[in-house]
Amino acid sequence: MPRNYSNVLKGVKSGRISVGGALKILKDLPYKDLGFAKIDFHRGLRRGFPEVVFGKGKKPAQIIKIAKKIAGHDGTLLITRTDRKVYRRIKKLYPKARFDEKSGAIYYAKKKIQKKEGLVLIVTAGTADQAVAEEARITLELMGNPVEALYDVGVAGIHRILYKKKTLEKAKIIIVIAGMEGALASVVSGLVSKPVIAVPTSVGYGASFGGIAPLLTMMNSCSPGIAVVNIDNGFGAAYFASMINT
Amino acid sequence: MPRNYSNVLKGVKSGRISVGGALKILKDLPYKDLGFAKIDFHRGLRRGFPEVVFGKGKKPAQIIKIAKKIAGHDGTLLITRTDRKVYRRIKKLYPKARFDEKSGAIYYAKKKIQKKEGLVLIVTAGTADQAVAEEARITLELMGNPVEALYDVGVAGIHRILYKKKTLEKAKIIIVIAGMEGALASVVSGLVSKPVIAVPTSVGYGASFGGIAPLLTMMNSCSPGIAVVNIDNGFGAAYFASMINT
Amino acid sequence: MPRNYSNVLKGVKSGRISVGGALKILKDLPYKDLGFAKIDFHRGLRRGFPEVVFGKGKKPAQIIKIAKKIAGHDGTLLITRTDRKVYRRIKKLYPKARFDEKSGAIYYAKKKIQKKEGLVLIVTAGTADQAVAEEARITLELMGNPVEALYDVGVAGIHRILYKKKTLEKAKIIIVIAGMEGALASVVSGLVSKPVIAVPTSVGYGASFGGIAPLLTMMNSCSPGIAVVNIDNGFGAAYFASMINT
Amino acid sequence: MPRNYSNVLKGVKSGRISVGGALKILKDLPYKDLGFAKIDFHRGLRRGFPEVVFGKGKKPAQIIKIAKKIAGHDGTLLITRTDRKVYRRIKKLYPKARFDEKSGAIYYAKKKIQKKEGLVLIVTAGTADQAVAEEARITLELMGNPVEALYDVGVAGIHRILYKKKTLEKAKIIIVIAGMEGALASVVSGLVSKPVIAVPTSVGYGASFGGIAPLLTMMNSCSPGIAVVNIDNGFGAAYFASMINT
Amino acid sequence: MPRNYSNVLKGVKSGRISVGGALKILKDLPYKDLGFAKIDFHRGLRRGFPEVVFGKGKKPAQIIKIAKKIAGHDGTLLITRTDRKVYRRIKKLYPKARFDEKSGAIYYAKKKIQKKEGLVLIVTAGTADQAVAEEARITLELMGNPVEALYDVGVAGIHRILYKKKTLEKAKIIIVIAGMEGALASVVSGLVSKPVIAVPTSVGYGASFGGIAPLLTMMNSCSPGIAVVNIDNGFGAAYFASMINT
Amino acid sequence: MPRNYSNVLKGVKSGRISVGGALKILKDLPYKDLGFAKIDFHRGLRRGFPEVVFGKGKKPAQIIKIAKKIAGHDGTLLITRTDRKVYRRIKKLYPKARFDEKSGAIYYAKKKIQKKEGLVLIVTAGTADQAVAEEARITLELMGNPVEALYDVGVAGIHRILYKKKTLEKAKIIIVIAGMEGALASVVSGLVSKPVIAVPTSVGYGASFGGIAPLLTMMNSCSPGIAVVNIDNGFGAAYFASMINT
Amino acid sequence: MPRNYSNVLKGVKSGRISVGGALKILKDLPYKDLGFAKIDFHRGLRRGFPEVVFGKGKKPAQIIKIAKKIAGHDGTLLITRTDRKVYRRIKKLYPKARFDEKSGAIYYAKKKIQKKEGLVLIVTAGTADQAVAEEARITLELMGNPVEALYDVGVAGIHRILYKKKTLEKAKIIIVIAGMEGALASVVSGLVSKPVIAVPTSVGYGASFGGIAPLLTMMNSCSPGIAVVNIDNGFGAAYFASMINT
Amino acid sequence: MPRNYSNVLKGVKSGRISVGGALKILKDLPYKDLGFAKIDFHRGLRRGFPEVVFGKGKKPAQIIKIAKKIAGHDGTLLITRTDRKVYRRIKKLYPKARFDEKSGAIYYAKKKIQKKEGLVLIVTAGTADQAVAEEARITLELMGNPVEALYDVGVAGIHRILYKKKTLEKAKIIIVIAGMEGALASVVSGLVSKPVIAVPTSVGYGASFGGIAPLLTMMNSCSPGIAVVNIDNGFGAAYFASMINT
């Protein structure tokens, strides 16, 4: 069933395939097989955003290979959880590519990104949650979402978030990022009527068990209107936020 | 700071307070204090939907008292996780109230509910997940969302969900409800580009540990675009879905 | 080394032992041995409050036997986690004894209890936390503490607790009782500068795991000034509060 | 609502605002926003002790920036879980600052600290618990509490703690710090009638699971009068002790 | 290789097999096969005590069948975790059989049991641990061990165990049975130089997690000389004690 | 894409579709939609055995409806984890249907089952594991596998399994079913060179945690040649065994 | 009973023992005792494949010693989880030995391996699962199994596996290797009627808990026909696959 | 109550205190207070073996200080979990001291150790368990126990342990040390009628969870006569064995 990608394009060029028909075919087109990886070109069409490279556990050479295919195909590139060494090699290929030290994200967009309307607000409990926040911010911006951020407004000094109620009200969607006990998600959701995407972080020690404590807190929130993603998954929260930011 | 509710209304009536001014006051108005419970009238204004009564752990008399206040104030009532006994007493007060045996939900709307546009699709893995699905369906409908459902399309016979791709494409938001290993959420999210709200259920045995297995599955999904709510929390998933169904 | 209790009293009566000397002896005096139980009379002297009977797992006959020894010796009696059946039998022996249905506590004080000065405030997140709260309230009152309570002020409608800041400020010690995600302890501790004794409860479902979720939340609170007792341990929180209410 | 900090001070200087009035304003004044951190000046007023800097997970430059703001504002500084490198930079700014190698705490007080009356006793089970004990001791002293310590009196040689009963009796509040099985908290609470703040530590191996074993031991203690803080949280125990040391 | 049991006995009778030879054969002889169960007759010879019937999860008819084979073969019978209904049927077959309500144990010895010399002391923390203690006591006595017991001497009133040091010194082996936090095992082992067999019990609530808390406590004891058996396993502790009581 | 089932059959009848062609279509044919359930007819063709009904969590009426469709379609029926009540109703419909009390399985085969060649041996550690064993035995027989069983040969009397080495050697595949510590799987795999499918059971108490202990034992076996299925999943083990019994 | 190995061989040489007789003896012959290790020569005969050396936790010198004995005896060698350093030393002894960097496996076969017929297919979810896949591939090939592999076909882009249905159909046995949420095993088993051996991997982060998440997913799969091995145990899956590949 | 140690000795010397009297005093004498540590001299008298130094988490200087006091006082020294660096310093002080690389134990006995009669047998499952075994062996020998060892006889090649039944029979007490699934303890206890002290080890990977798997296996053993110590606790097993080796 899987057809050859270039053949489709040739068919369109020659008029043998209509644009509408080609689009239909493309929707079912598979992936680029690199042997060790199968790049899901499909995703760019299906989801409006290309496959994102999760850098952790991949060798630099593998990342570069995958990155070239994606950037060449889609003109947009996001590599998460990687390092400066990989960045140097990417930079040579795509001088416009940028790197965020805190989160380890490399990102690049060939063309100007079209902006959506709804504001996504990132709220963090503490300074140490910032790496996760940056991963979210970069993902959101690359996907065209206007972003604002409120850093270090955890519950210990609850007046800090209370004074920012107006900023909360302005947002269409709020991403709350918190480690330790993770109560901030409940508090934000209790203050304003916005969908809250909660990201537990591994920030903490002792009985926070690498993020289990805030994960359970967010999962059991007594305030409706909260949905949760994996521990430290700034990217996932941003991706979900962008999907519902229509 | 908290002011008396009826005084505000009197002020509006007498012209002493403008409608705009009253609305502002009402936004900050607190709750009805029943001693054992403080009803959050606020919520109806803040969130466009009144406080929902979580029936489990409350005595029938307490539920009735709270329900009367809410239904009287907002004209809409949702009690989850309760039973037929409570329903009989509610029915006498509000003959239009209905009861769903599977989920234990009582629901009532005085006036016709205004419909939203986006379709919310409920997908369940197995027959035994239906109680959770009904809780979600009732909540969604009460909040004005068009709802469709695909029951018993778990991964064991994966062609069942593959054949329903068109139904999946029709939806704006998809709620996936699954116990056992909970793989259905990943599969649905891998098939179509829609935000998936995943609800792990306690359906299963042995190493499903009352829902921990599907919870972890959904949390760790390799497919972006999934956010998770608590085990068996059909209400929470529906509430979140309704919030993002703008 | 253990000496006979009545001999000491006889010694005091006959003048053979001074009051000061007797007090010293009594401080080291052991317990009443009932075979299946060893009642710690010591405790009344050492701690100013007699041994409390934990009813769960004890047979009614055993409870009655122990209760008679304690009430006869100290004039004060507290049995927790028991039922109305035991109460009927206690009531015949001590008509002034009272019973709290919600928490299953039987309590009795022969003489008027001397009041302390500092106010202990009990704050609960939801209506279902009330059983634990009543166990705490009864213990506190029996130990002479002025008590006030704020029920059902959980974070879902956070304005409810914000409007009660004055009540919070009035207290010397605050006991926060919360199930589900247990964020209320952090919020209260973030609002006012009072020692907070946090009691996680088993109220909740799914990933609250019988109280593990709020336990971890309270343990990891980012706000200093919180110490935690066991799940549902209203008695323990009250006992600790009374000890520091000097 | 949040007003500008310097304006208030100018108002006091010019006589436009009375001292009492300014104090009221200051009580509601928010925080210093450094972008990556929001320093809670509020806390010094609200709690009588400034915000404490948790060093772990913050970059040296961030710590220095925050430390300067706090020390400059309050004249008191406590940084926990940091290292000698940060200390060298702090020392240049505040030559009176001191460093404790074991716990990694930097502390500094511009003026002589006013002493409270009640003695807080720190009791540790083993030599390896000392890092946590030092964090507690430094915090207590900085907050004006008289402190004594009994190190290495674990239950394995129980006569060591039995011989120290007099020291235990002298204390107003006891902090018990123990890893491995953590039984010492129960033993101390069973020996004397003092509030015990229990700190489980990650000292141990195998089935101590990084402190879960002593945490559960302390949580389930059969002796009333114990409240628990997070694993290794010497600071939290000391802070709570100081709050109840009135 | 497995030979027929009656053939061996016939061989001995006929003189074809010497007693010594028969004994050797018997040591290797297998079991009685009842289809649903294979009774390990072997064990009586190998271990000096016949197979013990664990009643839980077996049907009454099955228990009776197995019990008859064992009692008939060895003249000694122990059924643990069963009930009065089974007892009534056993009693008809073996009128000397006795039943312990608390632990659910049925026990019977045809002949007088030969006494060992070393004293085994059973120590329990609370009244509710008695069921486990009785299972241990019955097992010990049936296996010929002199037994004494100290009930309800938990750490909450630690002077109770301190005053009993002489009793502890008298014992050759000590079985410590404790739920809640289980600290008693460490305390007893810290007081006297005796091997301590520790039995965690499921007595407790909240964070005792059905016996995990005392299990971890006992496992991690800082006092050497403690070995642990399964939660509520009074039988196992007694069996082990009897094996080392040589 | 999904075509109508009866149309295919009509097509075959009329000669419009060849048998080979129809078979191909049928392989892709979906399921019978009962609303609350979608019966996977597909499975009978795809796997040579129809969908099995997991009775737990389904209402009797639902089970009957599903069972009728399956038995009518495939002539073979297996319902697991159900009860005698459901059986009575099934029996009226299919008088040849049989019921196993221990496992709660109802099974029925219209025609004589064709036998495979390889012997599958079921080995259980204790009498209480029999329910799981019967579920496995019924499944195996219904799928045409010759079955033998060795019950109650756990490691406590290890000579019982050692004497049965010949029986073990005879088998092609061995299913080992064990609760408590589950060591039997490792022992059997260490004795003979056969694939072992290990089923942990919830038989046990205390630290067996409902089957987690034997699950981990089997998972970590130092003997290669073991694969594990879910706790108590006799059906799953048998199904897998039948698949590899070619 | 254990006889000397060389004596047997001498006996065969001299004709004193027949080949058939020697084979029988060899089947019961024990192991080579190196003091720190007892090499199970037995296994080569019993299982048709020699003992495999698990390199982790063994010193290089120990590995070399063991390896020499095995390779010398059986002519086949597999060392898993070791490194290049050990390889260099092995290579000098057996120049034909090869090394796989990703999995850390050293492997060597003196003679050409005889091929089996059934195809074993290895399917991985992501690029990072490759190390485990290579361990499986090497083991399978060394044991004579034809192997094919499908890498990086995880559920996130589910069309990748759907397009490969024909490859799946071709296989006799499928090994599915997946980290994160591990849903791929259910999907593959839902697509085709083949026995699936599932290997959870430690690939992932946050709530994947080092492989617990995919382990539970695979254990609870709603699709029958799946059996599971330990986390990252590529070798164990391959060994089991080879055993059933008859 | 605690008296000065040297005064007692002076009293004996001067004849003021009889030897019997001094012994009594010494039995109650406390410990040497080094500030950071309180050495339990008591233990040598109470238990017949001095305090053992747990090296992990102590600084070299602290270990040396403690070691000098113990070795000087008792003439016997055991330091566990330390390294060669500490050994070099100890060696200068006590040239007869020895070091075991595998376990990290330093041991020294001034005088010849008096031998007990009963043999203690150490049995390990794999080569990697040897470090724990050496810790046990050294402790046993230092405490005067005859020791033998069977290394690497795990269940994977179960004939290895079966052939060693005679060695097992010879022992009075058996210490079984096993990681991975830990089944060896059950097997040994099922083979011979000896008390088994089981030591789970952290050897393994994946679902062995650092020793939880063998810990649970041993705890739940279906064979009576097993008691368990902490993960990797070779010292504790040996100490307990020595206590019961009377």
C-alpha cells in the first residue's frame, strides 16, 4: 500500500494527480527509513508540526542524521534534551539554529512562524523549575503560540501568585510547572477559570521521590480543570497546550 | 471584605448599584456556609458551571442539603458517585432530575442547555469501562458539549479502532478511557491529530494495581498530545474537555 | 525495682513518705497489668493526660476492662475508633460519657477541664474530612484547648480560605486536615505565620492511594513551618498541638 | 493593589506616612522580582525571619544575586545545601558569614541575635546523621534558640539514651534525627513528655530505601507527641521548632 | 527411584530390610498424593515435626482430608488460619484437639510432647498483636519449647519493657511481635544480648500500609542480632525459634 | 472500508465472490457491534480461537448477549471469572456447556476438538493455586492441547518435584503456577530444558502483596527460559502455551 | 554420586563405557568448579547451548577464566553486558570473537551455526531501545535462529507499524522491545496472531520509573498471546524465543 | 547514675571494689563519648563482641579515632564498608590488621580467637554475591565460628546445589546469599532441615529493584525455617548466626 513519495510529487507536477488527490495520498505516506530510525514525515502533515527529536539516549551522529532529514523536509527543527556539542554541529548546518543551555533544546525555523491568538502562560513554583519551563516556552513559540511566564511564584509565599491574578486572567491556557509538593497547580486552578496543564518536576529531595509527590498532588487535585503530563515533560505540556490553542 | 449576597441584589434593584458594578462584586462573592460544607456559588459565575457534588463519603442528608442550595441557586445540578436512594429524594424535589445507574450520577438542568459546536468523542477500551464513560458523557452534555461514544474498541482487536478512524477525525477533542494496560490512549493519539484526555480506570486485576498500570502507560505515552486525569475520573476529563471546547 | 502503687499511697497517708518523695516514686511507677494489656498509668503523671484507648482491633470486653481502669484512676477517658455498641456499655458505667458518631470517639471527664489560653484552629479541605476533624476536636477539648473550626475550605474554591485570613491570624496553632491532593496545608502555611500540623486523610480515590498523595504533598511542602502526622490521625495531631500549646 | 516599596519608605521619611501606617503597608508588600526569582521580603515581616535560600539546583550566580538582596534587606542570611565555592564569594561580600562543611550551610547575621528561653535539644541516632543535625543547629541558633545536642545515641546501645534522660527532661522541644530504622523518635517520645519533631534521614542501605524506612517508622509511632518533616530536612525541623518555641 | 512406602515397612517386618536401612529409605521417601495435595510425610522425619496445614484458601473438606493423613501418620497436627467450623469436624475425629479463637489455630498431639530446655519469650507491642502471638505460642509449645509471654509492652510507655529486663535476660531466644512502627524489636535487641526474631504485624492504619512500616523498621534495625519473618507470620517465627533452640 | 458481513456471504453464494476471495475479505471483517460491546469475530479467523469473555465487571445480561453471539458464530465458548448464576442461564441455551466451580469458568464446544501433539504440563506450588490451574487447564483443552498436571509440588518439600523429573521431561511446554515466593518456576526451569510460562498467583499473605512477590521472583529468575504473564492469569498462560504448541 | 569428568571420557576411549552410556553419565555430570564460580557444563548438553556469562559485576580476570573454560568446552561463547577492554583480551584468545558496542556483548562460535527454520522478528519502539535489541539479535543468531528487525516503529506514529503488517505476518515469533509506555507489544499482538515476547526497557524518564511503566503495560495487556521478561533483558527474550522456535 | 570508668578500675585495684562487684558495675557502664560518636564499650561485655564500625558515611579521621578506642579497649576490631585508604592508616597502628578488597572490611584480633563447635555454611547464588559473602565470612571467623562456603550454586543449574546436599547436612546453620530472584534460600531450606538465614543482595537489574525482589522472595518463602536480614547485610547475617551458634 505505501507508495513512493517522489512519485506522488511527480504525478502532481505532470497533472496525473490533482492537488487534492495528492494531499490525500500524502496523508497516508509513511516515513523516511534511516535503519536505526524511521522519521515520521507524516507528522508534519497530520499534526502541522514535524517530529521532534528526543536527544537523550541517542548518539550525536544519529541526532545529526535525523535532524538533517527533518529540517530539510519541514524547515522546522526541535531537538530536546541534548547538549552544546550537538548544537555546534547543527549550527554549522543551520546557522539560524539556537540553543537553550538550561533545557538543552536546539531549535530552528527556516521561515517566520505564524502567530496564534490565545496567550499561553507558563507559571513555575521555583527557580529550579526553570529548565522545564524553558523547554515548554521554546516549544510553544516554535508552534506559534504567544507566551508569557511567571517564574518563582510557589505557594510558600502565596501572595506572590495572588498579586498576579490579572496576569492569570489574561491567559487562555495556563501551564503550571512545580516540583516539591506541587500545590501550585491546585491554587492556580482554584483562582481562575482556565484550563491548567500541570507538569510535575523532579525538583525536590527526600519524600518527593524524583517527582512522584507533585505528580500525585496534581493527579488528585480537588479543583477540576487540571490535566497532567509526565514528570519534567515541559515539551509535552507545551505541545498539548498548542493543540488546544485553536 | 465579603459582602452580603442579597444586599448586592437589592442594590441593583434600587439602582444604587449598576449591573456592571454588581457583576464585579459578585465575582468576589464567597459561598453559602452550611457549617459542614461551604458551597462555592462563586464557581457558577467564575466558571460558568456550578459546584459539582462528589457524593462518596457524604451522608444522604448532607447531599440533599447541598443539592437544594445549588439547584435553587444555579438551576443546574450534578451529583457524582451517589446511589438510587439519594436519587429518590432528589427526584421528589426536582422531578426532571435523572439518574444513571452505572456511574451513580444524578443530574438535572432546569432550562434547556445551550449547545457548543465542537464534538467531544468518548472512546473506551472495554465494556467494564462504561461506568466511567457515562460519568463523562453526562458531565459533557450538562455542560453543553455534543458527545459521541465508541465503546469497547480496545487494542486486543486493534482493527476495531482502525476502522473507526473517520469517527476519530470528526471529533474536536477525544477522551480515551481504558483500564488494564491502557494502551488505547497512545494508539488513538498516534492515529489522529487531536488532543487526547486520557482516563486510566481501575478495571483489571493482578499487576494493574487498581489503575496504576494504565495511569503510568498514559503518563509515559511516546505520542505527544495526551494529558492525563486521575484514575476513574470521568467527571474530571469531561470538565477539562468542556473548558477547552471553546 | 517496680514498687507497689497502693503502698506508696499508704506511705504518704501515714507520713512515712513525703508528698514530694511520693511524686518522685510515682513518676517511675509502672502500669496496671491486665494480662492482655498493660495500662500505662505512668502516662497521666508523665504527660498530664492518661493513656488513650485505640479501639480498633480490640474486643468490646477488652475495651471496657481497660476503660474502667483508666477512668477509675484518672477521671478522664478517651476511646478512639470504636462504636455505639461499646458506648452503650460505657454509658452505663459513666453516664456523663459522650459519643461522637462521625469519628467513633467516646469521651468522658469526671471534673471540669481547665482551659488553656492559646486557640487551636482546625481547618478541613472537604466535608468528608470531618470524621478526622471531630477526633481532633474532641481530643483538644478534653486536653483543655480552646478550639475553633473552619470546615470545607479546600483549594478548589480558594477564595473561601482567603476570606478567612483573620480567623487564621487569631489562632496560635493550626491543624490542617485534607485528603485528595492535600494542598491546603501549604496554602495555609503560605498565608499566615503559624505552626501548621498537617493531617493527610484517606478521603479521595484513584491515585490518592488511601492517603499517600496528601501525605507526600504535606511532607514536601515548599513552605516551612509544617509538620506531619499519620494518615487520618486526628488524635495525634491534636495531642501534639496540645503539647506545644503552653 | 501592590504598591512601590521605595515610595513607602519615602512617605515615612517625609512624614506623609506614619510608622504604624507604613508597617501595615509593608505587611502587604510583595517581593523583589529578579526575573528568575521573586524574593519574598514579606516573609521577614510576616514570620520574623527572612526567606531562606535552598542552594541545590540554583547556579552560583543566582544564589549570590538572591543572597545580596536578602542580606541587604534583612541583615540575616541562611543558604542551605550549597558549597565552599559559593561561600568564598559570599565571604567577600559579608566577611562575618560562616560556612558549615558537613551540611553545606552558609549563615550570617549582621547584628547580635536575640535569645529565646526554651531549650531545643537535637538528638541523633548515628554519626552519619550529623550533616542533618548541623543544618538544624545552625537554623535554630540563627533564629535565636538555645540549642544542645546529643549525637550518636541510637537504639542499638539503648543505655546511651537512657543515661541521658536528665538532658532530655531539660529540653522544651526535642528534634530527633535518625536514619536506618528510625526507632529513636519513638523511644525518646516514650521516655519523656516533650514534643518530638522527627527527621528521617537517608542514612542506611538496602531496605531503608533512601529514608522511606525511618519516615514510615516515625509516621506510625505508637507514642503520641511526634510530628514528622521530610527526609533529611534539618532546616524544616528547626524552623518548626523555633515557631513553637514561644 | 521413588519406592513404595508399604513395601519398605513390609521389608522391615520380614527382616529383608534392616531398621537402619529402612530409616535411610524413609528419609528419601516422598509424599502421600491426594491429587489436590501432596502431603510431605518426609518432613516429619527430616525436620522432627510434620507438615503444617495453612488453612487459608483451602476448602474445609480438603483440610479435613489432609489433616487425617497427617494426624494418622505423625500423631501431631497443626492447622493455622482456619475457623471454628473446621474445628468442630476435627474435634469429632480427634477429641483431644484444641482451638484458639484469636489466631484460628487447631492443634493436637497424640502423645505428651517432650520439653526442650531453652526458654522462648514472646514479646508483643500491643493488645491487637495477640492473634499473631497466640499462633507463635501454640507452635512453640507443640514443638516442645518452654514459652513465656510479655504482652502490650510497646515503646509508647517504654518503662514497661525497661522494668521487664530480667524476664528478657531469662530467655534464650526472643520473638518480638509488633505492628504500627515496630520499634520494639530494636529496643529489645538494644537492651539484651539475645537473638531476636522479629514479626511485623498488620496492626496499624494509614502509613503502616498493612505491615510494610514495621517490616522495614525491623529489616533496617541499627541493632545487630535481629532476623525478620513475614508480616503476621507467628508460625514462621516460632518454627525458626524452635529450630535454633537446640 | 469496512464491508457488510452478510453481503460477503451472499456474494460467495451467488458466485460473485470466490471462496479464496471471501476468506481474504473475512480476514479484514470487523466485529459485531452490540453497543456496549464490539465482538471481535475477526479473532476466530485470525487466531483460530474465538474471543474469550472476561466475566468480571460485566453484568449477567451483557455476558449472555455476548456469549450467544460468539457461540452462535464460532461454536466454541469460553467465559472466565464468572459464576454459577450465569452458568444456569448459559446451560439452558447450550446444554453441553460445563462449569468449573474453582476458577469460575464456563466452557462449551459444539464439535469435537481436534488434538495437538505436544503435551502441556501444568505445575502448581500449592493447593490454593488450583483455581488458576483449572482456568489454564480448561483453556488448554478447549484449544486442543493435551494436558497433564502436577499439583502441590512447591519448594518447601523440594523432593516432591525432584521425584517428578520424568514427568517434566515428557512435556513440551510447562506452565508453572505459584504464589507466596514463587521459587518453583526457577527450580523447574533449572531442572529441565523446557520453555516455562510462569504465572504468579495472589495466594499468600503479608509481604506477598497480592502477588507482587512471586511476580518479581519469576521476572528476575536467574534461569533463562522463563516468560511471565499477569498475576492469576491462568487463561493468558494457557493461551500463550497453545500458540507456541505448534 | 558426582563422578569425574575425564574418567568418563577415558572410559569411552578405552571402550569400557559405550557412547550411549557416556551420554547418560554426562547428562548428570555437574560443573567445573573455579572456586569463585561453578561453570554449568551440564547446560550445553541439557539445553543445547552452553552457559552464558553475565559480565556485569564480574571482574575482567574472572570473566576471562570462565570464558576460556566455556569456549574450550563448547566452542561457543556469549558474554553479555561487558566492555571493549574484556573484548581485547578475548580477541587474543579467540580471534574470531566479535563485539557489539551498543549492547556490550562478546560472541564467538568455533563452527558454523546450524540454522533453524522459523523466523524471529525483533520489533523496537524507539532508536534508544537498540542496545537491548542487539543483545537479542546476537543471542538469536548464535542459537541458530533466522532474525529480522523492525526498528523505531513506536505507537507515536502508528502507521509505521501498520504498514509493516506483512513483515509481522512472515514471522513465527515476535520479540517486541519498548520503553516509555510500552504500548507497542499490545498493538503488535492485536494486529497479528503470533506469540509475542515482550521486553520492557529502561528507556524513558519521569514516571517510567526505570522500566516499571512498560513492564506493567506489557503484563496487563488486554491482548492474549503476550509473555514478558525482565526489564532490558534482550538475552532472556531471545533465549526463550529460541526454545520455542522448534 | 553513670559512673566514671577509670574510677571503677582504680577501685578494683585498691580492693575497694570486688571483682564481682566491678563486673556488675561494668555491665551498666555506658560508653566513650568522642563528641561525634559514643562508643558502646558496654557491648563487648553485654554481647561478647565489641561494637562494629560501619564505615560508610563516616570520614576517615572519624573511623580511625573510633577504631583506636575499640581496638585499644577490646583487642578486636571490625570495620565494614570502608576502603584501602583507611586500611593503610589502620595497618600502621595495628600491623596484624587485614583487609578484604571485595567487601571493604578491615579486621583485627589481638589474641587468638577461641573456636566454637557448630559449622556455619555460607551459600551464594552467583559470583557477584561474593562481596556480601566475604563480609559474612570475616565476621563469622572473628566471632569464632568455623565457616565453610559454597559459591555460585544458584538455581539456574540446580544440580550444583543438589550434588552438595552432604555439605549442607554437615552445617549447623546455613547463610544463603542471593540476588536476582533469590530462590536459593527456599531451595536450600526445602532440601535440609537447618535454620537458614537469608541475605537478599542488590545483584541483578531491571525488576530486581536493588534487592527488593529477592527480599520479598525470602520473606514469603513457603518453606518454614527461614529468617531474613537487610539487603546486602552479610555482617548482620553472620552476627545473628554467631548468636545462635551456641
